[in-house]
Amino acid sequence: MKSENNEKTLLQGLARSDKKAVETIYRENYNMIQSLIINNNGSADDAKDIFQEAMIVLYEKTRSGTFELNCRIQTYIYSVCRRLWLKRLQQLNRYSPEVTDTVETVPVEEEIEDIERKNAEFEMMDKAIDSLGEPCRSLLEAYYLKKKSMIEIAADFGYTNADNAKTQKYKCLMRLKKIFFSQYKNGNQ
């Protein structure tokens, strides 16, 4: 219910040209559209153009006063952008059969659900990393994010050699997996 009210507030704000509403809609939807366009023969500039066109369509609809949105804003923007992009590809003769083959195309709702599921999993991983504690968190960040070698990690963390650092990294990784999967299991029930 809160989400539905928030969406109505955003649409009302958009109709009033409220800067915050426009920024929120942009922030929550642009990356998804950029991925769609880039993954289907487009560029970042194409994504900006298509997204802007979709925002204008949504803006004009909300200003009409008769517009009733029967899906989420994200779903609406995605479907408008997809149609606009397919039309543009057709005009540029870069029309790709893989994009339009309705048998193999994932419906918009399923694609968005998949994105939301992945985002939820990333959030669970963040929580798992937060609850991991030190020195495991720093050790895993040093290896996976900062791309440090085991020799560097051994020196930074005070291990006697790279093998000991590697053993500790393995233990930390197993602990992280245990925390993540216990959260994942509890989150999906």
C-alpha cells in the first residue's frame, strides 16, 4: 500500500513539474533503461534520448488529468522505452530479430521481477558482509575489491605467510556464505 501511495505521489509531483518527483523517477528507472538500450544495439546517448522521450510521454499523460496508471511507474517507463527503441532501430535499419521475437522475449513484468530479485539478493549480501565483522570484512574487501595479492594481505594483516592469509580468507568466505544463506533462507520463506 505504501508503494502504491508513493507512486501516486510521484505521478502527482510529475504533473506539477516537481523537481524531486522527476529526480526520483529518473534515479529509480534510468539504469534499467540504459541497460536495455545498450544491450540492444544502442549507446549511452541513445539511452538518454529514449528515456527523455519516455519521461515526456509520462509527463504529458499525467498532465492530461485523465491518465490512470494500472501498473508500476517502472513497468510503464520500461514498456514505453522498449517500444520507442524498437521503433528507432527499425528506422535505422538496425532492427534485430532477437529483440522482437515474441516467443523468446521475456515479458516486462518477469524481467523487472528478476531485476528486483537480484537487487534484494545484493541487499542481503550487503547485510551479510556488515554482520561478518572484522578482520574478515577487511580481508575479503582487500582480496575481492582492492585486488590485493595474498602476499600483500599477509603483510597488511600480520599473517606469517601467504598460505596462512589464504586459509583465513577461505574461513572468512565460508563464514560469509553461512551468514548469507541463513538470511536468504529466512528471507524467502
